[in-house]
Amino acid sequence: MAASLTHDQECATKNFIELINSRPKRKLGPVSWSTAVKFLFARKFDVSRAVALFDQHEAIRQREGLTRLDSTEEPLKSELQTGKFTILPSRDSTDAAIAVFTAHKHVPTLSTHQMTLQGVVYQLDVALQNPTTQKAGIVFIYDMTNSKYSNFDYDLSQKILTMLKGGYPARLKKVLIVTAPLWFKAPFKILRLFVREKLRERVFTVSLAQLTAHIKRESLPTQLGGLLQVDHNVWLSHCLQSMTTCPESPLPLYGNWNKKKKSYNKVEFNIVDGKTPSPQKKLATNSDLEISSSTNNVDSWAEEANLNPPSSASSGFSDDDSLHGEGAALTMQQLVEYVRDRGRPGLMQEYAEIRSRPPDGNFTVAKIRSNLPKNRYTDVLCYDHSRVILSEIDGETDSDYIHANFVDGYKQKNAFINTQGPLLKTTTDFWRMVWEQNTLVIVMTTRVMERGRPKCHQYWPSDIDGETTYGEFKVRSVAVDSNSDYTVTSLVLINLKTEETRDISHWQFTSWPDYGVPHSAKAMLEFLEKVRRQQTVMVTALGDTWAGHPRGPPIIVHCSAGIGRTGTFCTLDICISRLEDVGTVDIRGTVEKIRSQRAYSIQMPDQYVFCHLALIEYAISKGHLQSADLTGFDQGMDDDSD
């Protein structure tokens, strides 16, 4: 059945479609209503998050050659017939669909990554048409029974995980690796490090006997010790029917359509006692696939070829997924030992490895001619998939651009907005962003002028009772508190159009050198702690008027370029939040995640090293560590090094 949408959801769907379909030179054709709703449900109708998921999904499909899938043509036809990957006609106890990859059937020398991924994605697209799958997600079984080292493809495994964990509009509930041989232990350790997000706690290595603790025998195929009889050819017949009926799942031009005959066969299925029957072909019509079943315990992929939007907002990753906090877990003592063993040269080399990786997205919007002057630096641009999108002014599409990206915090999506120091010409847009994103706290980690060069426009009145007007907003300063390391200015932001007012707290850290790090982390750590405390106070003051995340709306953080000191501030905040929550940290994973949303974050190797030393200093000050022996940390550095 079709999911009914609220007025706000319909508006969000229209907004999503307009954002995608208005893009210049879009190659994959217009996005339909059902596709838009699918991605929006996956991100709880947050348009910016849904667009980010869509962009990542589309980028992966284009990069891996997954845009046109015709199961009647080679090599996809033969790949599907191998049966190495299939969707079972059953579900687990939570109604999640069950996908099985049989490792011993995969021969890397005969099947390219593209060919294998096409086979996987083609079938997942069909599975995702089912609203139950959209709601309950997918369990992925990697069956290594009787497999050899020659059957294993590490790079392919990474690609599948990358796609499923953040580039596909379906929730990956669990990964079950069955009967893993001894030789798999080494690559598995590396794969677990690669999976740095919440998915990591959902990956299990199990024996056949242990598998039934996750999925009941009635829902498992006989090859995995279950009772289910599976005919892969029946599933492929259903896929062909489904994709010819609905060739846009989940994006346009994915699927099959016989343009010459303009017809196809439809398969009618009858599921009886959990057994897969042989199909009966009949002439296709536009009616839904007919299903009958004598048991409520078996839910089949053949229950309904539903072409309507999902019926639940739980498809895709939840708010806590794809966030910091689930990567390599180091206790503080382990971190000290790691830092001591690596030394400053080792940490700088580690940073060089991170920095050498190419960007994780595109900068198309930032490079549009009318938007280029809005970027402070020509070599520091905004990702498309995580950029903050302003409301349009008078229908001008370019008016939605500001040089700013959403960045996740610890167990909080879009906890930060990392941006450049506003230019004179972009200050009106900056305050518009503050208003539209309901921001309470602004963190500035630069001075307006440094070493005789302008780093940021003076976008707020620094004197008490000062007022400045930018477009439809007036900014008034009501209090200033200065000390040797930072200045706090209490501002009132007035919307001249609606006559509403909001309190804004502006925190400027003034003792952080450009292109460097503070000599001591103490002042920076105290500053960060007070910023967090201020955010908490202001969120509490909102009372019931704030219905979002308990930690409040995004904190805007900027320096000059919005990547170096800004990235360092966010890294420390995330790592400290995790340390206080679960007692472990993952600095490298945090930096990599931030860089995937805000390109080039952590600009200098010294800033990466500073994050490690500052976190150790914090741990000692809070009693997480008694002391830290870093003897020999600077060994191997040149005498004139900082």
C-alpha cells in the first residue's frame, strides 16, 4: 500500500526533486516521486541528508558502472546465473530481508568487480521495492563454507561494505560471516578497522550452529543448515518481472525494458509452507503481483511488486549510524603507548597518509561561476553532498549557496557547520544560515587580521550596544567578556522581516596561531568545555520549543579557511565526548570522517599531532590518566623542527 505523506513531507519531496532535477547536465534523467520518497524516508525527510545519501549512492553507481543493468545481456546474465548472490524467500525475526553471498562460487579471475557488483545491486534494487524491506532492512550472510583463499577478494569486500554502510537507501542490519577459515583472520581484522562506524558492532563471525542464534532454521536455506528449499531461478524470474515493470529502482535507467517488444512475462508465485515453488507464467498486466500463502511465518520477496513509496521512515541508517564513535577503540593508556611508539615522526607520517587520499566527493556547486566569488580561497571548496543549503531568494537558484558543510559529531548528525570566515559579500548569507539552522553558538578560532592579512570579515559588532544590519537581519551586541585567550560576545539576532529575536553566543579563541597550534592545550581545552556548557545552557533555555537532538542545533565553527583550526576543534570535541561516554577514542577515524564531510580538514601535520597530545592532556586533567610517559616522542625530528 502507498504510504500517505503529510503536507511537510510532500513539500520536502518536491524540494528534493527540484534540487536534483534542476542540476545542470544531469546524465541519469529526472528523479521520480517514488525515488525521492524512498531516499527521504531513509533520512527521515531531512532533505539535505537525503540529498547527501542520493549523491553518494549515485556517485558509487556511476563510479562502479552500475547505471544500466540489463539481466538479459552479458555479462550480467551469466553473473546472475552463478547464484553466488541471492535474496532468500524468507525473513529474520525482525522482518529483515536475508541476502546470501556464497564465497566458493566467486572466482575473481573470471568475474570483475563491476560484474559482481552489478549482480549484487540488481538484486538489492528488487528487494528494496518491498516496503517491508524498506522498513526492516537487510541481513547480509557471507557464506565461506568450502571456500578457498583464491575465492576471496578483499577489495571487492571493501566496495560492498562501503556501498551498503552509507551509499544505499536501505539499512544494513547485520553481517554474518559463516564458517570463516583460519586464513581469513588476518584480512578480517583489517576489514573491521575499515568499518569504522556503527556497522562494526553488527559484524559477526559464526559457525553453522551459531547461525541459528541469529536466524531461525525455517528461514535459512539447506546449504546453511536450515529447512528452506531455495530455487535461485525463481528469484531471478521475479527480478526480471519486477525490473521490467518498474525500471527505475531505485534510480532512473536501472533495470530492463524491451523496447522492441514492449512486453514481458509476469510470474505468479504461490508460497506454501516456506517452500519455493516453480513459477507459472502469464501475460503481464499492470496489476500487482498476486500472492497466496498458507503460513504467516514466511514472508517472501515475491509477496508484492510494490511500486509505491516506503511505508516507514526507518529504512536507511538511523541517526546514530555512520557517526563517530564506532571505529578502532583505544583506551587512553593504549593511546599513550601508541603515541609514544609512533613518536612525532610516526604521527606526521600517519597524517601524510590521510592527506594523500583524494577527496570523497564533488565540488560542482561551489565551482559554478556565480558561486566562485563566495569562496574565500580558490583551493578550499565545499563538497556537494554535505553542503548547507540556504533557502532560495526570489527563485534564484544560486542564492542557496554558502561556503559551509555539515559535519557529524559524536552520536549526532550535523552537530557542526564548518565554514570559512565570512567575506563582506557573504556576511548576509552567513546570518541567514545562522537563522535558518537555528544556531545558538558560533565558534571562531581566528582573528580578523593575522600577520597583516585579513582572515575574516568583522561580521558582528564587537562593542557593547553596537548594531549592524545585513540584509533582513540586524545584529546587536549586548555584552562582551574578554580574557587573554578568548572573547565571548552575547548577541541578539533580529529578523527584520518577522520581528523575531534570538540570542546568539559568539566565542572567539584568540591565542591560536595561524598555520600552527597553541603551545599548550590547556587554554583550548578550557575554551572547548565552556563552549559545550554554553550550548547546553542555551538548549535547556529553549525548553519544549526545541524538539531536535538533545545536544541542540548545529554549532557553527570557523577559522579563515574553515579546515585547519576548525577541524582540530571538532576533532577534540568528538574525541572528548566519546571518551567521557565509553572510555575509548579513535583520533584517526574521527579525522577521516570529518574529512569525508568537510574536505581537507586538519590542514597541517602539527594539528594532527596536537589532537593526540591535547587529548592526553585532557585525560590527565580529568583523572582518566594518572600520568603519561612520552619519552622519546620527538626523537628523529630535525633540530630546527617545531
